[in-house]
Amino acid sequence: MQIATDPEIPTTGQYSKILLRISSDEVELSDVPISITVTKNGKELYKLPPIVVANGHYEFNYKFLEP
């Protein structure tokens, strides 16, 4: 799994796009169930219910409220 943000360095208080790529040996995997949780110092900040990624790529917007 690869993860990236756009912009590369998120700005506090503004939405950033979080991009995920799920692959094996450079081949995108399809129909993969995932769950996403954003944590800071062990505290859960955001949790996305389980989803199925159909084409090996998934992106969502997230606002980082703290640096």
C-alpha cells in the first residue's frame, strides 16, 4: 500500500486529499476491503467505515485540525 497527500505537506485547517494505492508486485488490486483510521498519539481522530476499493486507488479529503 502506498499513501500520499496533496498537497505533499498538509496545511492545518485546510482540506488535503489523501491518496491510497493498493498493489502487489506493481499490479493494482481490485475489490479489496479496507478501513481507514486517522490517529494522533493513540487518539482516534477520524474513522471511515469499511469500504471496498474497486480499482486499486482510493482518495478522500481530510482536514487536519492540529499540526
